[in-house]
Amino acid sequence: MVPVLPRESRSKIFNPFFTTKEVGKGTGQGLAITHDIVQIKHGGRIWFETQTGKGTTFHVLLPGEDRSGTKTKK
């Protein structure tokens, strides 16, 4: 379980190089890269819900169709 995100971090959570981890424990690139893959490359959505006593849950929604632009053989 991911801990509750501090209110001041929530708007920055998908920014490159932003991390809530201590120095030397994280690069801040994981969620930024994930955001790019899900939303920009695949037209999906990524969001989170955070609640005291329960932690933070990240949700990923991907479209059910091929959006790559390549034709598939039938």
C-alpha cells in the first residue's frame, strides 16, 4: 500500500523528477513515465485516490481499441 499523499504533493505527483521519497531512494520518474505511456501513447487515463487510514490507490484505464495507427491483418 502506498501511504497517503500529502495535499501539497497531489498536484505534482505525475511531474518528472518529483518524489515523496527521501534523498537517494527515488528518482521521481516512475509515475511521470507511466503517465506518458498511459495517457499520451495509449489515450488512457491514470488517476489516484488517497484516504487517511487506507493509503493511496492508483487506477489505470486503457481504451479497448487499437490506437497505434497500424493496420492489423485479418
